[in-house]
Amino acid sequence: MRRGVALAAILVAVACGIAVAGFPSVTRAEERVDLIPDEKAGWSPSHLFSFIRGGYYSDRTLRVETSPPGAKLDLFYVRASFQKRYEQAEAPVTVVLPKRADAGKRDSVTIRAALDGYRIETVHVNVRSDQDEVVIDLQPLPNTLAGVAHTYFAGREGLTFLTKVPAQVRVQKGAEGFTVVLTQTAREDRLAAVLDGMRSPLVEKVESNQLGEDLMLQVRLTAGHDPKNLELRSRESQDTARGLYRYTIDIGGSGNVERARSALGSIGSGDVTGCAASFDDALRRKLDPEQLARALSPRGDFTDPYVRAALRRLGEVSPGAVIRMEDGSAFRPGIPIELAAAGSQAAAAKGFLALLRAWVRILEPPEYRSEALRSLIAPEMDHAGFAKALAAANAASCGGTTAGADSGPG
């Protein structure tokens, strides 16, 4: 019995060894960097009593780690204010230094740690000191990009950056577009999908890169658009409800106002009732209510007049010639005070999403209809997520019949 148990234990151990051998550990081996200068320091009177100090002639190393780990390290060996050696590494790392007996009194190691989303930190360690380990605590950057909104409609565009404190922004035109630099700002990871999906007749793509303490966003224009002729206007405001600060860059000129007005006038009751009403209800259920309310509320963007005009048209073509809300209340579009009241809660207006879809379908090229509608009703939502919600709403319209699907922006 004992022999059988022993044999089983050996087999288990062998199997575990094979499994471990087949799947090696992915843990990164700690780096070891030589930072010993080519020449020793000159003799000084302190060498007379060096035998008193323990470890004075022993090999010298300095272990450097950061919290959080993974920071890029610039390592400088400095002697009498002159740089004698420079290396780069990634924390944690063991730095090999000269023996204390071979170092000068003013010899030191300067360590500069940089990690995306954190402040750059610098520490100094005297080579002759007893310090064999240093832990650098990295502090988060003072600002964070918490949201991005891209609005595009009727030939005009806007980019809005939402930050936790007022943003320090630099905008510079380049050969293929323009660059926006948010100084000492980190980006929330979820915003990568929002930025990657930004497309319009003017904007080909938006790329974001964290360069040390600064966040750089490169906006590349589509072919045929010269950045030199591009009109960029910036403005700042505050999102008090969320405690965020808005920095908006309006791109382009006045847009196609007359064409937009003509397209809006061609919308009829069939665009907001029947199958369109089913689409409206389905899409509303797929979107975040708070985000929808923010998007359709007046906030000083160039889309505000378009939303107000669309709301008026909704009342004109809806049954009873009123703007009917989800709670059963109704407002007459021809009375300014009632139109303003409806505008303060436009997200609850029944048929409004269907009307905006119809307007986009008439006004925009097929490849940009989804993006135009998204920018009106969910400008902070990522493109893929909105496309999924839109497809589901189209499928739910009249049971997913061809009439319902054909009326979608795409």
C-alpha cells in the first residue's frame, strides 16, 4: 500500500514538472544594470579611515523599485556635477555601482522614474552611503481625461475634452491635421475605444499617446483638407452635475445651415410614428438615460440650434401638433415658453430620436450617418457600442422588417 502511494506521488510530481516545463513563467526577470564609470575617483583623506567602515571594499549594488512597478528609469552616475555614465532600465532593477572605496565623496546616482499617468519623480543616492535599496512612490498626475465627446452634423464638428480640473491645452497645426496636448493629464483606459471610432468627412482618425506627463491627441484630416485653411475655435465651460471641466474645439466654419433647414422641412409624420415610433422606443431603452439627457440639453455647442429646430419640427409633425413626453405631458411648439420647457427635457420627447435619425438619413452620406446620429444623442459613447444599440433598435422596429431596417441611418 505504501509503495502504491509513493508511486502515485512520484507520478503527480512528474506530471506537475511537465506542466510547468510546458508553460514557463511569464514573470519578467529582474534587470541588472552596470553603472560603474570607466575611471575611479581620485584619492582623498577619507580613505585613511576607510577600514573602520564595514563594506567599504565590498561589491556595491543598489536595488531600485517603483510603486506602481514598471516605470521607465533614467540612471545617471554623477561625479562632481559631471555625468560619468548613463543607462536606462525598467523597475525593478539592480544597479551595479563601484565599490565605496572607488567612489568619490560627491559621487551620486540620480534616478528619474517615469510611468504613463504619473508624475515624473527624481531621487538622488550617494554612492558611499549605506543605502542599498530605494523605493520611489509615483504620484498620479493632477488631471485626468475623464470623457471625450465628438459632435458632427451638417458640415460642422466639435471635439470636447472633459477633465477633472481645468485643462492646460496646446493646439498646433501640422502637415496632416492638428495636435492637441493636454499637459500633466492622464487618460482613462475606456476612452481608447471612443477615440478610435471617431470618423467624419473631415476627420480621418484620432490617435492618443501618453508622453510622460502629457497626453497628446493627433487629429488626422481626410484627404483634400488642408490644415492651414482649418478654422479652430476653443472655448471652456463646466459640467457642474458631474464636477468636470469642458474644453471644446470647434472645427470648421458655419456649416450647411440652409441644406440642414431644407432637409428638416422634408420630414413628415411618417418619420416619427408607426415603425419609426417603435425604433424610437427601442433605441431609447438601449442608451444611458443620463447620457442621452446631457446630449440633448442646451450646453453651448453648435448643435444646440439644430436640436431646438428639430424639437419644433417634432411638434409640427406629431399627432395633435404637440411635443408629447414620456410622462404624458405635452407642449405646443408654436409657443416659445412651452418649446423652451420641452427643450429642457428633450430626451423624454417621444419620437425625437426617430426624427433625428430621419434628418441624418436625408442630410448625411451613408458612411457617416451612424456617426452623425451618435454625435447628436450619445457623443461620449464609443462607436462600436452605439452601432450595436442602433442595430438592435432597427431590428426591433416593426419586428425587424425591411421597412424598419431601411429607415436606419446606416
